[in-house]
Amino acid sequence: MSNAASSDLGDLRIDVDRLLGRLEALAQIGDTGDGGNCRLALTDEDRDGRDLVVGWMRDLGLSVTVDVVGNVVAVYPGAGDGPPVMTGSHIDTVRTGGRYDGNLGVLAGLEVIETLSTAGVRLRRPLAVAFFTDEEGSRFPPDMLGSLTFVGGMSVEEALDVTDSDGITVGAELDRIGYRGAAPCPAPAPFAFVELHIEQGPVLEQDGVTIGAVTGVQGISWQEVTIEGQSNHAGTTPMHMRRDAGHAAARVAVAAREIAADIGGYQVATVGVMDLHPDLVNVVAGRARLCVDMRNIHEQELQQAERLMATSIERIAASEGVGISTRSMARFEPVIFDIPLVDLVEATARRLGHSVKRLPSGAGHDAQMLARVCPTGMIFVQSHKGLSHNPAEYTAPADLAAGADVLLQVMIDLATREGDIPEVSPTGGEFARGERGVGAAHD
């Protein structure tokens, strides 16, 4: 292989048909029949998706390693040694996932490497493409579990002991599907990390902009709320004598929405899980469980939302005569990406003739974990109607190509430059678990 002139490298473009072919092939695994995908982390479908992608990596002659929590990294050698310029994302999905979320970042990384390999180009630094275990957190909380462990933010022992709703551990499932590898965590830090992803929001499409230069990722607070009331007959129990866990849960959900509205700005709040017991139409619920997801790009405002939520829970417990306990499922501070890398994404997009906008990410991504150990940035492309985690998720081929071309040129720039880019200060909150009980007697 040769080192091409910089002008020749600037003319390289990815093969969008090849990228679309891989996206389609991966989408066949876990196909839900409505255009969507279900490959929950460490299921048989996830294993089959992993096997397919690893096969493509090996077909390209890449050196593939699997670490102790199942993260997969494939390396394309450079003319010199040293840490690689890394890209990647995830291939696990939510239960009602689409075909682009996460998958685009991994398969576009393979497309970058195949484009360079086909052109006979070897850059100064190695390149790497990775996919991380359990990014979605839909089966094993917290989300970004694999990349968090990859950078040392969670111990291997703790990661392997995480259980799903059936009590099955990450470690047991890694063994079952054959993806508990030998490479250690934390892993050596890359030279830089750049992740291509669909926006999963409506901003780029609404503004008519092709590329998003992502400035950072919102902080995330996930809380599980458990409410203990008293099951009783729905027809014979007077309203003033009820200890209705279902009604208390509904009040918590409404409170989360009102807190987000009161704080305004970037504050959002969602209750996407609510379970009632005994879950019968004619029985007052005696127990309820719900999960509150709160996010903000500003840490102080996120903390304010958490305080207001705690106060609301105490008030609801007292007025409804129920006991309420909370458990932190995940807590990550907002992450600010490396400014020179954000600048590079923006400048590269403009050089390639694309409109570009700086914007924060409302969703969590593996990039926010890599930002703890190396300069990190992200590239967004449009999501039609802002839909994601939805079978209707769609990004037009022209936008896929635009994002992958920007990724290609950014990685070329990073892998050919002589000097280092400025060091980044580690950011991001620690994974947190804990319980706080709130109880109230009723009159």
C-alpha cells in the first residue's frame, strides 16, 4: 500500500451502494416485519448480528479483538505505530428499533476502511472501527454499558454482574453467545474518536441542513421509582380511604412533565415504563413501578430537576399514603466534545459542499464515554420526521453518503497529521446506584 498525496486523499468518497447493502443485510437479522429491528443486547439476534459484522471485518483483513465485556474492535494498520483513530457505535437495538441507529456508525466505519483499502492507501496512524456492547441499555442498564467499561468508568466485575429483568447476568449471556473475549478493560485510549450517527431528532431536517457538528451530549438521569400502596376492591373502597399506587405513579409521571416545562430550555423528562400490580381492571393497584428519564445539556439545571423530582415524590407519598423508594439506574453528567474536533467536522462538511449546523445531542452515545479518555467528536445526519427507536426510522441515501464522506475525510485528516490534537479533560458523571426511601403514614 502507498501513502497517497493529500490532494488525492481529499478526492476519496465512499461507495454508498456498498454501505446500503450492508445496512440491508444487517437489518434482516432481528427483522420485526414492519421495517424495524429487534436485536436486544446479548440475545441470539445480537449474536447473529455480531457474527455478520465480524465476518465483514475479517473479510477486509482487519485485526479483530473482543474484550471481556464483548466490545469488538477491528484495526486497519497504519504506516506507523501508535494509538488508532477510532470510529464506531453499536449494533444492538431497542425492542422497536430501526435499521440506522448505531448500525450506521459501525458500517460507515467499515466503509471508510474499505474505501482506503480499495484505493491502496495506508495512512500515518492506524484506523479502528468498534461496536460496543449494550449501548441501548434496554436489556441491561445502564445504557452505554460496554463503552463505559471500555474506558474504565465501570469495573469489569460490576458490568458482568448486571442483570436483566429475568435475573440473567451480562457475563452469563456473553458466555452463552460466545462473545466474552480476552482483551482487557479499560482499553488503551485511541488517538481520537469520531462517531457518525443519525440525529434521532427533527432539527437538521426542519432547518434544511445536511450535517450536524455535534457539540456535546446531554446529561442523563435515570431513576426507577417503586410505590407500595394497598390492593383493594375498586368498587367498595371509598376514594378517601385508598392507598392507590397507580394514582401515585400517574402523579409522579405528571410531575416529571411539569418539572421539565417549568425549567424549560433543554430540560426534558419522560416516563416510558410503568407497571402496575396486580394489573386488574377492578382492583386498586397495590404496587407500581415506573422509570423517570431526565436530561439536560446543563448539569446545574439537571440537578435542579432531580431536586424538584425528589420533593414531588415526598409530597406525593405523604398525600397518597403510600411508600415510595427510588433507585438510580444511571447518572451521567453532560459531556462537551473536543472543540478542535467539532471545528474539524464543521470545516470538513463545508469543504465537501454540505450545509452544517452545530448542535447538542439529546440522546446518549458511546462517544460521550470515549470523551473521558481521548479527543472526541460526532457527526449527525438527518432523521426523517425526527423518528428513531421506531420501525419508521429513515435517512435518505444521499444523507447517509454525505455523513460517511465527512467521516472518511475527518479520519483521514486525523490519521495523517503530524502533531497531536489538544488533550481533552475527562468529563461525564460516574455510574451510580443507590436507594433512597420515602414513606408516609396516612390518616
